[in-house]
Amino acid sequence: MSGYVASSVERPSKPAAWWGMVILIASEATLFGAFIGTYFYLRFRAPKWPPDGIPEPRVVVPLILLAALLASSIPMQLASNAARAGRLAATRHFLVLALILQAGYFAYEVHDFSDQLKTFDISRDAYSSIYYVLLGADHAHVALGILFSLWLLWKLTRGLTTYRVHATQGIAWYWHAVNALTLVVILTLLSAAIG
């Protein structure tokens, strides 16, 4: 007989929210990896990037907006920490603060997206197609995150439960992932302005 003794104490399994969010984030990272790979494939095969007739990407405003969106990770993490500590009011407060940053970012980006569509059409060439796919997919994920945050605020009107604590953690992870994806998307699109 070997010296192995089975432990009678089992490790707690990860909550379903954890597994669900890990799978969602992994699938979204794969999707964006394909989009970004396509962007660079097209870029390095094109003689000029962006093509003639398309304005160079703006740099300052996107970076300021990116900083605002990245800053939303702080109150999201604080909301997650507050939920784990059982502090309902603080959880709601931090969620509202994050939601203000996220919604402000989204509102400006949707307005800017529609303005850019007037400048150059989505079906003009490969550059415009991948440019709008990257931005549109990123904006869709920000919109989904806003819906997650609103749903969570609505759920928290009835108090904290173990389920809602896990949901808060999962949604915070989602926002961290969306912010990381947005960072990569913006830097990818701004790479055309650098060279």
C-alpha cells in the first residue's frame, strides 16, 4: 500500500460565474486575436496603410478616452471587493461610478463612429473594413458590459447574495478583459499613424 492518504476535506469548486466568465473571456480573446491578426496581415501586404483618401487616425482623443475606460477598472474592482466584504452600499456606489465612466466612453465613441462612417465608407477597401470591424466589435463589447453593469445594479436592489457576489466578481473580470481588449484594439489602430 502506498503512503497516499485521501483527504476527507474537498477543495471548494469554482462558482459557475467564474467558469462562465473564463470561457467567455477566452473566446473573446480568440475572436479579437483573429481580428488583429487580420489587421496586420492586411497592413503588411498593402503598399500604403492607411490607403490614400483615408485620414490618418487621430491619436490624442482616442488615448484620452482609452484612459477613461481603463480607469473604470478601478471602481469595478472596488465593487467586487466591497461585494465580497458584504458592503452593499459601497458595491452599488462603485458600480455607478464605473458605469458613468463606461457610458461616457461609449456615448462619445458611438458618436465618433457615426462621424467616421461619413468620412469613409465601411466597404471602401480592406483597411476600412477591418478598421470598422475592430472598432465595432470593441464597441459591442463595451455595450454588453454596460448592460451587465445595469443588470447587476438592478439585482443589487434586492441585496447581496452569494450569487450576486459571484456575479459582481465575474462582471468585474469581464470589464478588465474588455479594457485590455480595447487597449490592444486602440493601439493596433493607432499603429497606422506611427508608421
